[in-house]
Amino acid sequence: MTLIESPLAEVHTSLGAKFSPFGGWAMPVQYAGILQEHKAVREAVGLFDVSHLGTFLIEGEAAADYLNTRVSNDLNKITPGHAQYTLLLDASGGVVDDMIVYLFAPDHVMVIPNASNADEVLSRLMDSSPDHLRWTNRHTADGIIAIQGPRSAEVMEAAFGHNSSVRGPDLSHGMGYMSFERADLVAESVSVSLTVCRTGYTGELGYELVVPAADMKTVWTWLMERGEAYGIQPCGLGARDTLRTEMGYPLHGQDLSLEISPVEARVGWAVGWKKDSFDGDEAVRTQRRHGVSRTLMGIRACGRGIPRAHMSVIDENGEKIGEVTSGTFSPTLNVGIGLAFLPPETQIGDKVTVEVRSRHEEFEVVKLPFVPSHVSN
């Protein structure tokens, strides 16, 4: 299978990136190293290429209303200029994908699903849709740059606030979490129209920029140059994974899947339970009423064990009672952490045992996130 390259592939190569397949794309996993890049995002600012994420538009009368009959969350809870995390479920209540919906207007919506599921999400949503709706797949026409970290606002101010012209409010300090704006960056030889979103997957203050693929190199270079004074570093998907795991954010294919429901994964907050209907609603409403046999919880190592996906959680008799779905070494906490399916009666503070290779390692069940969130700073 031929992997799709990011519009920034040459830039990443010049920066010494190590690449890996991800959702059908060749994406940078790391540059200087995962630990250094993770630290940059927690303490200063990091720049990610996340162009593997899908992007498509739905336009036409009542486009948002139609989408709201399909996805789990309630789009009526947000107003134009705001985004919402949501899920697309199948009839069994399993998660086809999790995504973010951007509401431009009642007749104009942008959806950003995961790379490996982008075509499936688009196909399912188009199925049975009203004939008048226009669907535009921009998966390779647009790219996405994420700028994340406590100093990201300062970099945005340097990039957009000085010697530049921006259509819209102050993009650095005036945007609330999960809001977005269309913007024009015009400075020196730079002239780019893009969408700036106050979103991210790291738990830090941050922004995601949806940029025409042809302008990706220009915007990346502009941000790197303006961010140099603030300690900006290019970051790969390796650091993105350790950062999201510290926040307890689920990853589709591991913590969410067609075999895992939002009730089991404890993301019921992304379900509009008061809505009349949505895909898979009957199945998840039944689970909510009657309970489930497993629930996703955070575990933190009591010793030196580092959990990995698919490792077994066992009881005192050596019987399997659960399974790790995501696990890593936490650079912030200097300890192994993970997400694991455990029996629903499990409580915060309980001790569990994980089979780490041939060893039995003790872990404590802890409240998520593992580290404080700063997304709304």
C-alpha cells in the first residue's frame, strides 16, 4: 500500500524526522526525541503536522440539522463559530469514529474525523442524506497544523498580531476554548486564508489551523520563525500520543472502536441523551439503563512497570479481569500510566495487577486526567 505524504513531507525530512505509517499516511513520529518534544509542549510550545486527519464540508439548507440526526452529541448546544466533539455510532452502539464538528452556520459545517476512518465516516453520513446537500472531501486539499503549549498564545500573537492583518477578533487571547475563526494572514510575502481553531489533543492551551495544502509550508515556516523566541519545537505523533494519554483522551482503534461503546469508554458526555434520535441511540440507551460489563479507567504504576495495549489485567488468582487499551511512560510523572477496561465495580484507589511481559506489576486505579488540563487557560 502506498502511503499518502503530508504537504510538509520535505520539511519534516529536512528537520530529521523519523516517519511511520499512520492511518494510511507517512507521518513524523519524532524529531529530537519524544521526551524532549513532550516536555516542549508541557512547558513551552510545540508544532505538530496533523494533516492525516480528515476534513470534509457539508453545505446546504439545514445541513447542521441533518448531521445532528446522525452524530451522538447535540449540535444545538453550540452556536456558529464553535466546535463540538462528537461520535458516529453503528447500530450496535460501537464507535465508527470520534471527530470534531465545526459549525460555521446552519447551512455550513466542517467535520474533522480520524485519518483511517475519514472515508467511512463520509460514506455513512452521505448515505440517506437529503439530495440538496453538497459534500466536499478536502482530506488532501487541506492540511492541519497544531500549535500546542502554554506559550502557544504568545506565538500566535507574534504570528498574527504584529506586522500582519487578520480578519476577525484577536486570535491569540480573544478566542474561547472550542471556538474558531476564518482568518487572513497577510504579512511581508505571506498571504494565506485559513481557519484557526482553539482545539487540540494535548491538554494544553493550543490552536489547530486548517490550511490549504499549497500554503502549509508557508504557514509552518512562519510559525517556526515567530516561535523561536518562545522555545518552539517541531513535534511528532509519538509525543502527541504520550500527551493525550496523560490527559486520558481516547484514541480510536484502541480506547474506542466498533467493539467499544461510549458508555463503556466513559465518554457519555459526548452523547446528547435528550435528542430524539441519532445513529446507534437504541443500543447505547439500553447500555446506559442496564449497565455494562466493563468500564475504561486510568491506571498508574506503583513500581516501574509500563503498561502497553493488550496487556492483561488479572486478579489475585491469575484470572484475566480486564485489558489495557493504551499505555505509556509518562514523561511528566516519570511513571507508567495507562487506560484499561476493568470491571464496573472497580473504584478509584483500588490496586490491580497487570501482566507486563512475564512480570506481575501493581497499578493503582486513579482519577483522570493523570495531569492537570490547561486547555481553557
